[in-house]
Amino acid sequence: MPDTGLKNSPRLVKGALVQLIEDIVGVLPNIIPFQYNPNKLQHQLTPWDPFEVDQTQRGSQAPNVQPFEPKESFTLSLELDAADDLEDSDPVTTVVGVSDRLAALKKLVLPTQGLLGDLVASAQALAGNASARATRPTVPVCFFIWGPGRILPVRVTRFSVDEKLFSPTLHPLQATVSLGLEVLTPDVFRSQSGVASDLAVAAYNFTKVQEDALAIAHIAKAVSTVGGSIQISF
């Protein structure tokens, strides 16, 4: 259990992953709040390279051409621990440890018919209906929520689990989940419709507006701080 020094502070805002799944009863959220906020969050921007696709174009493109937004991604590790819930005698944790949280996280990378739809399909498959799971074409939209200033639609590109300590029935009591997240831009939702797609575009634009405002605030602060000490001549 990482010691952040903020565990008991009411000011601590927990990050979360939220997946909006269209189910047989409507849109159901798969909400996964972080038990402990990661101590480290890696953020990467990969600008579009016009020469990566066709090396023969080298020299024919302007060096600052950028027709597409940079590929944006995050890398983080989530710590799961059953200790607190076991102390509170949580009935689910007592039986399965952190397996329920791992199952919810695994949903982020699986095509689905919805939480209830998948349960029905699994029951039908168990009963011998081989076609019960034949149609699962898409992975629902997932949102990476890191405080009010960063709410972004993402796709999980990397998922690995390190399980530690086990119950007598071999359910994990501790686990570290390493995730790679790629930000989805509004372009990928142009051909899609629905509540999840609309919210994804709105969340992306909302976050970018906040980033633009912060950049402007920094520029204004830098200009007022530096003043006339820097002169640029052409």
C-alpha cells in the first residue's frame, strides 16, 4: 500500500476510469475509482512525422507541417489491496479478494454486448450455445478522469497484472495493474453516434479548453515577469 501522506485527507480527489457500456437496459457505467492514486503518471506526445510514412518525400515537406494532432498517451500503475475491505468485513472482498476489481478493469479491453448482455451470453455459452458470444464487435468508450482538469476518452493499449498474496482459494489479495492509455481525438467519433460518443467529444474539448486557458495564463505570467528584459530583433 503506497504511503502518499494524503490517505486521510478530505481534499484528496481520486482518479478513475469510467467505461460507458450500451447494455440491454440502456447505457451502464463501469466505474473503477482508483483505490490509491498513482505516485507517478507518464504523459507522452508523439508528433506526426511526414517522413515516417514515405521516406521519398523527405525534403518535399515543410519541416513544421503538422496536419494531425500529436498522438497522446499515458502510462500508469494502479495498486489494488484487499486489506481495508477485509478489515471492514466486506462480503465480496472476503470471498474474492481484489478479483472483482481486476475483472472490471479487464472489461476495458474486451469487446462487449454490455455487462448484463455478457452475463447472459456467458450463461448461454455454458449451456452449450456455441453462437452466444459470436457477435462482440466493439470495445466501449473509456474515460480517463484525473481530477476536474483532465477528463479524456481513451483506449487501453497495454494491460498487465502482477498478482501478489493469495487467499486460501487462490484469489489475489494484492495486485499491481500497469496500463497504457491512448487518447482518442474527436476525429475517431465522426462516424459514430450515441451518448458515449457525444460525451467523449465533449470531454476531449472541455479538457483542451482548460489546457489552452492554462497556456495563456502562463504566457501572460511570463511576459509580466520577464517584462522588457528580453528583446527579439529580426
